[in-house]
Amino acid sequence: MKRMLTYFAILFFCANVLAIDLQQAKAQGLVGEANTGYVAAVTLSPTTEIRQLILEVNKERKESYQRIAVSHGLTLSEVTRLAYKKAIDRTEPGHFYQNASGLWVKK
């Protein structure tokens, strides 16, 4: 039993080490800042890992946007619009963002 727990711990640790993070995905051109205030896949057929990453990041962003909206008396769409503008400013050269018409642009 102890040996099996050790294997699970090693497997869990390895999975986390191998997982791609948002900055790595952006640097590889797999993910970009969408014009919705969230992140989205730049490629047409993202891997399961990238789709999962996008879901997790957008879930955290939505929770954060909702808190900001409530605390500042704004609508969620107002907050996402402001977040999009900030995200564009913070996008590093060589990373992708989506312009107002929905096209992916490399900064």
C-alpha cells in the first residue's frame, strides 16, 4: 500500500511538472488574449492540455471579474472590456491577441 501511494505521488508530481502553463502556451503561440477579456486557443485544434489550461484560466478570470464588477458597481461586460484593454497592453512582443474584428494578431 505504501509503495502504491509513492507511485501515485510520483505520477502526480510528474504530471504537474509536464503541464504547460499560460506563459509557455502564449510563448509557443498556442494561446492568446481574446477580445472577450479571456484567453483562447490560437490554433484550430488545440490539444486537450491546452483546452484544459484555457478552461482553468478563464474560470479564474471570470471569478476575478465578477468580484471586481461587484466591488466597483460595474457590469461583467464592462469589466471584461477593461480587462481586454489591459491584457493587450501587457501582451509581450511575439505573443498573440485578438483584435476587435476577431483576427489573431502577433504583437
